Amino acid sequence: MPLRFDILTLFPEMFAPILGTSIPKRAANKGLVEYCLTNIRDLSTDAHKSVDDRPFGGGPGMVMMCQTIFDAVEHAERQDPRVATRIILSPQGRVFDQALATELAGKDRLLLIAGHYEGFDERIIDGLSPMQVSIGDYVLSGGELAAMVVIDAIVRLLPGVLGADDGAADETFADGLIEYPQYTRPRDFRGMPVPEVLLSGNHKAIAAWRLEQRKVRTEQRRPDLWDAFIRKSAEEK
Ligand code: 9D3
């Protein structure tokens, strides 16, 4: 059975170009995932097709209302007997990382709720108990791009999605170090040469150089990852 993604959004048209391209498309074509979009506005019951309303107590902006979200979740969940892991994209959520991607890649059904411009009525959180997920500390216009980031990171971890030598395992974050620098032809581009060791044919020397590059770069650019790497290395001894 393919991993089923239910995506609840006010802008389903934003998803087609991303999910219909590259790895997410290939995964769907191979029958490894399916994407099921629900337009939250289709579940609105009033004459104006409302999905949001002004906040009680005042304040700026609008708030996504309970009725359409609850009905959209129930509508999507009825379409398949499997229990969905519910995820709501929110700036207040747990920050998404590779460990969470791995955890979610083990589920058989994920339901993602993306809001736009605004926040959610708190009873959506209380009543539906979704996992709340953020993709980082910056302000987006809505949860749609965040949902696509989460989907992309999960899909590429599924068995059979990547080719054998795309090697998801030894990439950045799998072992806590960022990548080594890479080069291809030509050997000299506008006076910038390829590091000599890579042309040496000495595979042990190349591996040692690459590991050193990864360490130096991680220490310089990602002190957070470097601290974790040093602590992990110390524990293993
Ligand atoms: C006034 C307070 N704002 C919260 C920081 C309101 C607000 C801003 C942006 C409410 C929602 C949004 C839209 N963002 C998302 O829905 C979102 C998001 C993000 O903005 N950054 C990182 N991850 C995510 S996941 C969903």
C-alpha cells in the first residue's frame, strides 16, 4: 500500500507543480505514495464560503475557524480506513528535522493541515490533537510551503524512491556533519583549480581529505552540529 498523504489547504493549486515534479512525482508514479488534496473551502457551509473569522477579544488578522477544518479532517479520514497521523503546520510547532522526517516516513498515512495568513482556533489543536510542526524560525505566508518541505523530506526516505546510488544514508545530517566540497570537469575553471588530492587516484587520501573538509566546515559554519558531533564522539569512547 502506498503511503497516503492527505493535504488540507485553501490553495490546493500550489501543490501540483511541486508534487508533480522530480522525486515526489517519481514516488507517486512508482505507487509508493499518493497525494490526496482537500480544499478546506469546499467544506464551508455558509453563503460566503467562510473559512475564517475575527478573533474573540480583538486583535489583528483572522483566525481559521473550527467547522471547516473539523469537517475537512473528517471528510478526508472517511476516504480510507487507515488511521492518519495528523499534522498541523504552525509557527508554534516542533521544528522539523531529519529525525522527525525519519519518524514520519515510518507511518502509513499522514494528514497535513496547512493554514494561510493566520492562526487556528485553539479548539482545532485541542479537539483534533494534531502534531504541530514548524519548518524553522522565519515567517511564511502560510503552511503550504512548509507542508511541501515536510512531504519532500519524507518521500525521499521511502524504500525504492531513490536509486541505489543516490545514497540517502551518507548525506549531511545522517552522521551529523555537513558535506565535503565537490568538483567536476574541467580541472581548471577560470584559474580556479580542482584540489590536487582529488586527481591523485589515492582513495585513502581522498577519503581522509573529504572527512577533514566536512569537520572543518561543520565547525566553522554549524557550531550547533559540531557541538553535537563532538559530544557524540566523546560518548562513543
Ligand atoms: C502574529 C504572529 N504570527 C505568528 C508568528 C502570525 C502568523 C504568521 C505566519 C501565523 C501564521 C503564519 C503562516 N505560517 C505558517 O502557517 C507556518 C510556518 C511559518 O510561518 N514558519 C515556519 N514554519 C511554518 S509551518 C506553518
